[in-house]
Amino acid sequence: MTENLYDTPTGRFLLVPQGAKLIGSYDSQVSFGQSRVLLVWTRLIMPNGRSIVLERQPGADRAGYAGLEDQVDNHWGELFKAAALSTFLAVGTELGAGSDTNSNDRAIIQALRHGASDSLNQTGQQVVRRSLNIQPTLTLRPGFPVRVIVNRDLILTPYER
């Protein structure tokens, strides 16, 4: 806690002192396009050692929106590399599977060309699909401001050292 928290009715009683620590967890299952780290708070530990169970109260940003948004790495470089590789393989397969007008070409050579081109094309598509499944990396810098949204009544006694 970066500042003291006082009771709501009078504002005279210190309930949570500056320096209290919040314990929580975050959801590591990040999906493509997600930009916010979703987190919940489970405990509040006072400087005197007393602790309060928060029962998964949601974490929010300064504006009150659920989760926190700071730095997002969508791994676009990996996706573009995969798309370029897929394009390269597709162009190669088109060139390799071109029509043969020479009557001396045998059917087995054509079958091999078409089989190889299909295989390379499928490989390129799989590489792109895997790249789309890479989760974004969400990073919060140290000291990033965060809020606790209390969605139920908490009965707190005045803080005593």
C-alpha cells in the first residue's frame, strides 16, 4: 500500500497503514489479442503481522478497469517470419508443380513433384498456425499502479501497531 486507508464514514480511523502488502495471483492463460493481465488479490498483510483474507478481490487499473495493461509483445516478428516461410514454400511448390509440356517426362516424376509441393504447402500452413498459437507476453513494470476493487463488505478494525 502506498498510502494510508481510513474508514469511510468518518475518515478518522486508520484501517490499513501504508506499507501493508497485498498477496495475489494472476491468470497465465493469455489468448491472442489479449492486452491486460488479469489478477486477483487473496490476502492483505499488515506491518504488525495481522492478515486479512480478501477472497479473490479483482485487481484493476487507475480507471477501475479489470486487469492491468502495460507492455504487450504479440510476437509479430515470429508471425511475419512464419508467413514469409509459408509464402516461400508456396511459391516453390507452384514452380515445382508447373505443367510439363515435354512428352518425355514420366508420370512418376510428375507424381513426385506434386507430392512434394503438397507436403511443402502443408508444412508452411502448419508453421503459420503454430505462430498464431503463441501467447502474447504481457509485462508489468515494477511499481506499476494497481487498485483493489472490493466487491463485498469488509469489516475492519482500526489498525494497532
